[in-house]
Amino acid sequence: MTRRIHRSRPHRAVPFRTPALVSLLSIAVGACGASPDGSAAASAAAEASGADVVAFVGANVIPMDEERILANHTVIVRDGVIAEIGPAAQVSVPAGATQVDATGRYLIPGLAEMHAHIPAGDAATVENTLFLYVAGGVTTIRGMQGSPQHLELRDRVAAGELIGPRIYAAGPAVSGNSARTPEAAAALVQEQQAAGYDLLKVQTGVSRESFDAMAEAAHRLGIPFAGHVPEAVGLNRALEARYSSIDHLDSYLQALAGYPDGNAPTPTGLFGFYLIDEADEAKIPEVVAATIAAGVWNVPTLTLVEHLASPEDPERMAERPELAYMPAQTVQQWIQRKRAFQNDARFTPERGARFIEIRRQLVKALHDAGAPLALGSDAPQWWNVPGFSALRELELMVAAGLTPFQAMSAGTRDAARLMGADNEWGTIAVGQRADMVLLDANPLADITSVWQRAGVMYGGRWLPREELDARLEAIAASNRE
């Protein structure tokens, strides 16, 4: 079931007029305007000469509309939109266009991270976070648990003022604190809808009465809600209430342990971990069927759990290359978080392994039965570096039994369907927003190829590997100081 997302205003790709170098001092860039003299004649001349045009020549295009490769094709981008696709021998590159030699490489749609965060902080921290998403190949995010600042960031990115992914902004969390009464919950929905947020983020601690009031108001006003399932609500009511998406597979393990209506003995631990011994895999078909009947999406965030429950040494995890892009203090906090999780008296390596396995079984069963999934990792939570954690999530979805194409679908065309925007982005097709990633190897053959980026295009702006690497090195260097 596809739901159309509430928007306060249309989001339009604003192309940059020339490929500019990424500043190592700031990632804020100005969107260039019309022709210098502002005349119609000058604009027409620019169009005729190929200004504002980028051509990927000789690419192996993976359009993601179905599992196929369009070998040796040329893709023409004009004004931030895909204008033409065809065999390289049949497509003429406009004079003056920026040409990208894509021979032997693979062009895929930009990825979408459907459980992202933009952390509070100074301008540099925020701008670095947005850049990291793009550098990892993520060109769209659904920001969860937002703030008024995110509405401004959404508009600045859309206007071309900042390097960053397209932002769908959730409002401040609907939680036990913000929605203490049904009246407060309904008022919160109305306030966030009026403010222009794209969706509501549901957190824990919400009473059943406040949840019901929130859901009723959200459906009446046409704003979707997604995220956690409060303990007092449970999976059955969450599905009945028609979440846009349940994130983290929240409440599924409780349902497998015999508490589909919520109110399991507390505490239940991280996404039901303390109930792992009671979980009955034989109930998976039942919860899958209920999910399909409700038309509710899932954003599994496998990385979030597996990074804590896996046997991998946190000191070794801290050596992952992308961790260089996070402050050393943050990495140390993540090391301590994993140690704390595994030092819990209720944790054993065997329980950790079973926790991971049951969650993977759920993902595979949901997918195989036709329940929709969208890619999300919960960046930048522990070990999840913005942009790069989406690549690790793809790997884990494949480890759960999905094919590379199926996992990539969750991060491209299916994510666009979740947001009701599959006519705008999510595939490589004429008329779609020009969000693409050029890879050195075929991700359909090996999902780890998504790490081999030759460059990223977002909204029609091309950032080759050299520019991405220069900015990434600048971020890493600042973290070493």
C-alpha cells in the first residue's frame, strides 16, 4: 500500500550551473542563478551549447525498475533531471556538456536512508553530516525525530545552498513526555502538520489513549506516522492503526514471545531482547500475514542491533575506515555502548546470535511474502556513520537472504514508493530526479561493490570521487586534531 506523503511545499531539484570543487573549509555552496546577463537569448544560448548538461557515457545502467543491466548506455542529465537514456552509439552528447567517462562502470539510482538523523550541533557538524550521507551514495533521507531547524535545512538543500540529500523531515518525537494526554497528542499532530513536517515520529512511552488520539488526528489531517511501537500499544494495534512504517522491527519480537497486544513484562530490553528465550519462530508466518493485511512497511535497521549483539570486538570495529569521519569521542562512546550491552547479565553470545538470527528470519519472511521493506540503518546511532551505514545495511539484508537486487530495491524504488514519490525518484528513467551513484563494479553480482564509488550525483550535481575524497579527508583530519 502506497501512501502519499504530506508536503508543505514542492521539493524541486535545483541544478548547479557548473561542476564546482568542494570547498575543504565549508560544504555550503551557492546555487548559481540564470545566465549572467539575465537575458532570454543568453539562456537559450546556454541551453544550445550544453550548459547545465552532464552526460554519463558508456555506463552499464542498472535502472532498478526490474533486475536488468543496460550495457554501454549513455545517460543525459539536464537541469537536475534525467533527460535521455539510450545505447551509447545512438545518443548524441550535447556540445559543451560535462562528460563523465562511465565505460565499464555501473550507474545505479542514489540510495535512500529511511531512518536517518540530523544531529543537533554547530553548523559545521550539521553540514558535515549532510555531506557524509551524500558521500556514501545516499541522496535521500527520511529524518526521524526532527526540529524546526530541519525544515530550514530541507529547504536549503532543495534550493542548492547546501550539499546534502533530499530531506523528508519528521517533527519532534511523539513521546510519553510530549503526548502525556490524548488532548496533548492530538494538538501535537495538528501543530506539526501546520508547521510543514512531512511525517510524525513515534517514540516509546506513549499511553494507549494518547496513541489512539495521535493516530486518529494524523489520519484525519493526512500526515503519516512512523517509528517505534510504544509498549502499551503492541504490534496488533500498531498494524491496525496503519503506521507508515514500523522501524527497527519494533514489537515483532514481543509478538513472537506471546505479547502481540503489548504490555509485556518490563523491561523488555532493546527491541525485545530480554524476551529472546520466549520467542517462537513458528509465529513468524502469523505476524507476517498480519503485516501484509495491514499494508504496513518495515524499516528493519539490522545494523543497529547487530553492531551491539555481534561477537565482533568493538576495538576492531573502531578500525573500520568510515569511523575516521566521526569524532574520536563519539567512537569511544560507541565502544562503551557495545561493551555495556554485552556486559548485561542477561546477555550471552548464544542469545546475541539468536537475536540476530530471528530478526534476519523476520526480514526474509516479510520480503518473501510480499510485505514491503525500505532501507534504513538509524544513522548516526552507534557504529552507523551517515551514508556509509546504509551500505552496511545492504550487506546485512543480503546476509538475511535477500538478493542484491532485492536489497537495493529497498533502498531505491521501494523507498520512493514508501514516500509516495516513485514518479520523482528511485529509478533511472527519463523524467526522474538525477540522483545516481557511479560504481566501479557490479553490485548485482556482489553487494559490496556499493562501496566502490567513482562519484555521486545528487539533484543533477556531479561530485567525482576526487572531490568526495578530498572533503572526507578534511573531515577525518579535523577529527584527528
